Amino acid sequence: MSYVRNNLLSDEKIIVETELHYIIFAQTTCWLLLTLIFALIRSYHAASLLFFILAVIAGARAMIAYLQSEFAVTNMRVLIKSGLINVRYLEIMLRNVASVQVDQSLLGRLCGYGSVKICDNGQTCSLFRYIDNPFEFRKALQKEIDARYPAPQTTPQKQPSVEASNNESSAEPTQSEPSA
């Protein structure tokens, strides 16, 4: 995780790091299975070659995404980098994180991946898909925010007593006489 480590501020420490889940290689696996099936059928060698080329392209895309994505929570910020050619950077100070949402499909729950959506105080939201252990990432982020910026304690307002309000309403206003 070179981007995260190279961009730490002084006294900034990494709390949790995560990466993309291996499920991003599922499309590559499907193309390779189709390649194998069509390679075993003698009359479909051209289709087999096509599926192999698609598998190589999908595999290269998945590998680049996997190797070029970094997700970290520090004691000061959320740092995220994704992409190689179209690189996307996200750096949000913890005090500016408004919400963190995790979405998981059934397969995501079974395999341990999901989407993480982070919104800042300006209501700009960023969605990151196929994150490994998304709940661990969210939990570390929320724990760090709570540790650094505890919610203000609200003290319950003292309710006026019933007797005091009855006494105030029954009192007659007095008029003062002007002094001569």
C-alpha cells in the first residue's frame, strides 16, 4: 500500500487497511471455464480462442484493479486510491465524515465482501465496490471517529414544576403609581 504509506501526515498512524476482494476475478474465471468447455468441443476452436482472449482481458482488468486499489483508515483520515489510468483519490478528514454505509448481497455476505459508501459533511458521497471485510472497515472508521470526536453529551432540561407554573399564572400584576 504505497500510496497510503507515502501520504501519511506527521503523527498519523494506520488503523486498518483493506483491499478489493478476490471476487473481482469471478468474471475471469467464468471466461476461462467457457474457454475450457469450447476447447473440449472440437468444432468450436474459434469460440474457444475468443473466450480465451476475453478471459485474458478480464483478468488483466481485475489484476490491475486489485493491485492498484488501496483503502485505509488512519487516526486522522480516510485514504482511498483506486485505478491505474483513471486514478481516483479520496481523502476525508475524520471530522468531515458524515456517514458510512455498507451494502452486501447474499453472495457478498457468504464470501465477505461488499460496497462501502462514504459521505462527507458536504453530502458528497463516494461508493467503492467489492471491498474485502467492509464491516471491519466501517467499524474501525466509526471507532476512530468516536475516539477523536466524541458526540456532545446532552443534559436533559429540567422541567418546571407544576406548582411553580400555577403560582406564576395566578399572581396578579401590580401597577406602580407614578411618583410626583
